Amino acid sequence: MPLRLLNPEVQKFINQNLTAQITELALTKNPFPDLVWADVLNQIVAKQKSKTKLPTWFAAQSIVYPSKLSVEQTSSEATAAYKAQLISGNSLIDLTGGFGVDVFYFAKYFKRVVHCEMNEKLSQIVAHNCKEFGLDHVVCKTGDSTEILKDLNETFDWIYVDPSRRNDIKGKVFMLKDCLPNVPELLDYYFTFSNSILIKNSPILDISLAISELKFVKKVHIIALENEVKEFLLELELNFDGAIEVQTVNISKSGNQVFTHLLQDDAEVVYSIPKQFVYEPNAAIMKSGLFHAIANTYKLTKLHAHSHLYTSDHLVTDFPGRSFKVENSFEFTKINANEYLKNKKMNLTTRNFPVSVEELRKKYKIADGGSVYAFATTTSNQQKTILICSKI
């Protein structure tokens, strides 16, 4: 790791150019002949990307950044902080450490944390940064995590792993067995070192498929940040044989929306036409597939089996998603669309509707934004319906 990047003059230059256009800066003369110009530029780019995603790193002094790709691929601080408080104990080993953001937060809940990383340079960077953060109980190991487990030969309270998708399956449906490390193949080996395993997964991975590849799955955590699903976690406990619990969270500036339910509980749901209030679940619940559970928990009726919009005559104040008051409801016909949609300004969403938002906007010259919210959807009587709403 080029420690010369920590030279005060270099750090001053990096901080002075955080708003610079890197393509233009790259064409200028390198003011530090003893350093590789690309390494200096990378520090600027990586730190720029950290400003919102990793504010603790951005604000810290004497921090070294890896490639911009490593920063892009790492957990955000918000998701890492939420994830870390889900588990605790004396010891944890992170088998796929990366830039160490997850380790930084796990270290708040564990007395000893081991960070494993194949890339020697990245491992050195994390070791340096942990020292700067005062994390003396974090140990950084370079190499294959399977071999590191074998060499350490100790039992951990938790194993944490974030398998990465193999490059040779681009564009294909993939499963955990298509990732590195191959967790399904190594699962029995992992359980010789810990009774508890936490697996981080990409949001594009199918939850049911992931569960089917594994055993002893105890809990599923689906984490959304500002209504965008960032990751889901599979919590495994050796010999667990009960019902799987699903916990969803949408982390936002206004507070966290949490919903918990058993995966196997699929009670019937009641359908109805739109009532006074309409509800749209947050992205984490949409990912979970708990569409009946959310209706029954909050005593709501559903507009249609595939619309995933809910309704009630009385306002539910703690619904985990967005809530709206229905100001007008009409069948989607040419006459109605011309009267209520054409040349209007509104926030338009389609749910189980044959025409896309883009097509509706173009055809009826609908401007985006404003205080009006419209849902184009299908109701339980198969009627194509437009709901004109105000947000609560």
C-alpha cells in the first residue's frame, strides 16, 4: 500500500480537488513525481463516491481508499449499521471483507472481528484504516477464507459472508451456487466453525431460490434504503427446523419502517373496490412477497391479486409504505382519460396495468411532479381504474 498517499501535501491536494472533473485533472501534470498519478486520481474519485455513501470515511483523516469499484460495491453505512445491530457476541469472522465497512460496524457489537480478503493491497488498506479508527480488536487476514478458517482453527459466534456473482454468468438467472465463495457447497464446512451464519445477498437474487439451496434458514432480513432494496440477509442456525421469519425494513430520513412475519403464514385476503384510503407497500415488502400478511396485519382489503395496492375506509397511520387519500376514482376510458389526465401534472404510478407510465405520459401529455398522485391499476372486478389521490 503506498503510504506516501498519506503525505499531508498529497492529502491536501486530494481534498482540494474533490469537486474537480477527473477527466480534466488527469490531463494535467502530476505534482507528485514519486507517486503514480493514477493512484492519486483514484483517491479523489473514491473519496468523491464516499461523501454520501460513507460519511464516516469521508470525514476521517489519513484514510486510504481502494479502487472506485470496491467503494461502489461496498455496503453503505446506513445498511451496514442496521445489519450490525441484528447480531452480537464475542467473535465474528467476515469471509469476504472487501473495504471493511461491514466489519467497522460489526466491531461495535463483537469483542473480536476477523476480516478476510483475497486482495493483499485491499487487506492492507483495511488494516490501516481500522488502525486509524482505533479498531484494535479487528484482525485482517489476507488469502482464501476457506484456508484462513482452517489455519485459525477456532470457533466463532458468527460467520458473515457476502458472496459475489461470478463474471461468467452475466445476464443469466443465478443462484448462490453461482457465486464465490460457493456457500451451499461450503455450508457444512462453515458449520464446523460456527453455529450461526449470516449471508448477504444481492437484491436481484430470488429469495425462495436462495432458501431452497440452503438448510437451517432461520430468518430473512430485507433491507431497503430510501425505498430501494439494497440487500437481503439469510440468517442460518445449525439444526434450526422451525418456521422462517421474514423481517423487512425501509431505512429513511424520517425513520425506519419495520415489518415482521412468518414466511409460511399465507392466510387468505379479502378483495374490494377502492375505498377512502389507498396504501402502497415499501420496496422491502414488495421484495418479501408478504402480500397477504400485510393486508391481514393492518386489516386492509386488496384491490387485486396482482396489483399489490391496499385500501380501507379508516386511515392506518403506521402502514409501512406510502398512504394516500382517494380524491377521485374512475374507469380508464378514452373520455375519462381526456378529462382527468390530459395536460395535467401528477405523480403517476402503474400497478398491474396494461399501459406503461411512459406511454400514458406521452399519450395524454401528463407532466411529472406536483401534489397529485395517480395510480393506474386493475381492481378485483377486472376493471382498469385510475385513482387520483393526495399523499398523506
